[in-house]
Amino acid sequence: MRLIADLHIHSKYSRATSPKLIPAYLDRWARIKGINILGTGDCTHPNWLKDLKEQLEPAEEGFYTFKKTLRKDFDSGIALAEKIPTPVTEEYPRFVLTGEISTIYSNGKTRKVHHVVILPDFKSAEDFQARLEKKGNIASDGRPILGLDSRSLFEILLETDERSMLIPAHIWTPWFSALGARSGFDSIDECYQDLSKYIYAVETGLSSNPPMNWAVKSLDKFSIISNSDAHSSDKLGREATILEMDISYSSLVKALQRKDKKNDIIETIEFFPQEGKYHYDGHRNCNVYLSPEDTIRSEGICPECKKPLTQGVMRRVMELADEKVDEETPCPKNFLNTNRRPYRSLIPLSELLSELLEVGVASKKVAAAYNYIIEKAGSEFSLLLDLGINDIKKLDPPGIPGEMLASAIERMRSGNVFITPGYDGEFGVIRAFDKREKV
């Protein structure tokens, strides 16, 4: 089966997240987006795990679904009152227990690394919580900060249940990642030492895409996957991984391992990496961003304030790369014996509609157009990935001619977009049309 998975998200218990990150909203928005397998996020937080146990019910091996009675009440109550888009699918997402953990430690150099953990059932998650409670405070934040080194964390996870998985999170982010410029190592092996052989996949993060990771030969043995790291329900699926697998935890493991064609990674869904908020070097306060080449010419100094620039992902990848780095390198035709897989870069639908309507993403006009499209197309991924251009032309969302919507999506699919790159915590902007064009 072709299944879309988003394994790295958060709950309302994480800092700087929406209070609506609860199972009911997650279930609804996964259907709106077209996500089949959704990580729960924050499974190390005691209150969140309690909420999940109360509101989810077992489905296939290692997977869970939102309780039908709770879904019915939410869909007929809060969802209607808040005018949340109505998904048309009768397929309900499966939840798998996941969480993100931050480790901050020193081994001659301060290390700050984030990790995604995936566990096979509630018993394993409870046992893992109990072990981590002895190491630090896991109740203060959905993404706990622990004074463990990366290898020790992974060892505890494997000792809890050897079926568990650890995926190094957003591996290029400057501040908190395995390979980031300010916080990381120079290889996954260096970070996790002898246990790196049990790591099957690494996560690209929003500021990098598969071709950037392919340029680093030390990553060749790992699957390259993408997830949203969503801090609100409407951000689910902004990046995701499409898998060929059965609906079970063991099949998910096999797909990430890429050991047979029946369980494999088909492709990934990506941001345009320039939209990620750490793609280029820069200074947000100075409104300055530089390409790696320009940074070299400036010797890493901001031309405005004369202080060192915040190093972005692109320059860090270039430092570790074994070949030329090009964000637009296509997937080779003969890729099955490699970690290279096709990928598609998308503009989130709400951002696309915001551009076409020339209003803010959170405006009522965008919401009206978005709701119309979901009801007609079935899901956001159905529209952005699969619906034929001629069929899109027949859509008539409020305020947007179908021809214009089709043209925007055709440009996005072909990569014919206009880019202002992100830097130093500032998201980039991807537009289907040049600002000088009449949209």
C-alpha cells in the first residue's frame, strides 16, 4: 500500500505549540491533509501519554486510531463550530507512538542534539518514560531536555524495547542537531558511535532536501526521510514521507530499512528548502542573508553590524559534502540500491491561496477557498500531488479562477517558482508568480 507518513510532530505539552494539538484536531487535520500514518509526538510526556491512552484505541500491530465516539462528537460539534474543513475520506489515520528528545551535554565540546524516537506500543512507551524519569525532568516539556549524550539515550531506548527506532532529527539545523554548524558532529557515526548501525534513517529538516543530503557520502547508508515537525495541526504534512508498506509497525520498520521492495520508501514530500528558516547564512536583525559563496567573500561577517553571521544549512552541508551541492539535482533513474528516492517540493496550499488572493494566510478568504478545495479535491495532498491540471481548472474556489489555481500548481510542480531564501530563524518565501506579474 502507498501510505503517507508524518512521524515527527508535537502536542500541546511542548513549548511554543498550539493548545489545539490534541488527538481530535490531529485526527481531523491528518484527514484534511491526506496523511495515513501520523506520529503522536511527545510520547515521553506523562500527561500526553495518558491522554493518548484514553483517546486512542488499538488498530493494527503497533498502530492506533482515534476513538470513533470521540471523532463523531468532535466532527459534529467543535469542528462545525470552528468551520474546520470537512475531509471526504472514510480512511482514518493511524497513530504511532513518537516523540522528540533534546540532549545537551559536553564531551570536550558542548553538544545539543535532537532525536525522534518511535516506540512499538504503550507498554514500551511507559517503560521508556520510567527510565528517562531517572535521568531528568520529562514532565516540564513535551520535548524534554536531558543531560545525556546521544549514544546513552539511544542505548536506553534499545534496552527498553529493541523494536524501537531512533531517527536523528532535522540533522542540519544550526542549533540543535547531529550535524548542525553550532551544535553537532561531523558524522552520524561520531554522534552515536557503535550504536549508529541501528539507525535506519535521518530526517532532512525544512531547510535541506534530499539532494543536499546525497552530496554527503557518510549519509549513504541511511534512508533520507522528511516530516513536518508541526507545532500546530494545520502544519501537519508540510513535509512527509511516502512509503510502500502494510499497515503495521513492523512493516514501517522494514520500509525505513529499505531491505525489500514490498516495504520501501517511494518518495518524500519536501518544502522548497530555501523556505526553511535556516537555509542561508544571515542576520535577521540586519535583514541580511548571503549565499555560501557570498559568505566566504565576506569572511563570515555581516556587512551591516560587522558581527559573525548565523551559519545556515546550505553552507554547513557544503562543508561536509563530498561532491557539488545542488538543491535541484533530480533523483537518478537507477536508485533502488541506494538511499536516493524521488522527491517533490510543494508550497503549502494555504500559502499558495494567500498569494493568489493577496491576503494573509490566516484570512477568512483563504479559509473559504481552502475549505472549498478540500471538499472538492478530497485532501490537500490530492490536489497538490495528484489531481490533473485540467481537473484543477474546473475548480472554482471563492475569489480564484480555476485557470489561475491550475497555473500556480503547474508552476509549483515543475519547480518554476520565485524564491526569497530563509535565514537566521526567518522563514523564506516561495511564490508561484513573480510579484511583478499580475496574479
